[in-house]
Amino acid sequence: MDAKEMIVWIVGLVLAAMVVASPVACTMRRHQVVAEAIRNGADPIDAKCAVEGDIERSPMCILAATRVKK
């Protein structure tokens, strides 16, 4: 392998690592935000639905949104 080919491989591997790491970092951040909201007194289901929930498809979030708060 010559130097130019080695640089191309290294750049390609770094870009591939970034593509793999990006969704993982986003997921970890969402979990961190939910945990922080719960620590600050939010209802766990409400916090999860507010940050991660897809209100159109998640039965848990639909039920949480329609329940009556007392």
C-alpha cells in the first residue's frame, strides 16, 4: 500500500466510525434528558413520551396524553 491509498482507507474508516457513532450518541442523549427530567420530578411516562415518544404510533403515549390529571 502506498501513502495515498493508506490515507484514503484511514479517512474512510474515520467516516464510517462517525456514521455508526452518531445515532448512538443521539440515543444516549435522549436517555440522559429523560433521566434528568425524572430526577427533577417529572412523571416517567410523560417524560419519555415528551422526549422519545411518537404520539401517532405509541399506545403508551396516546394513553398518557388522554388520561385525566388530578
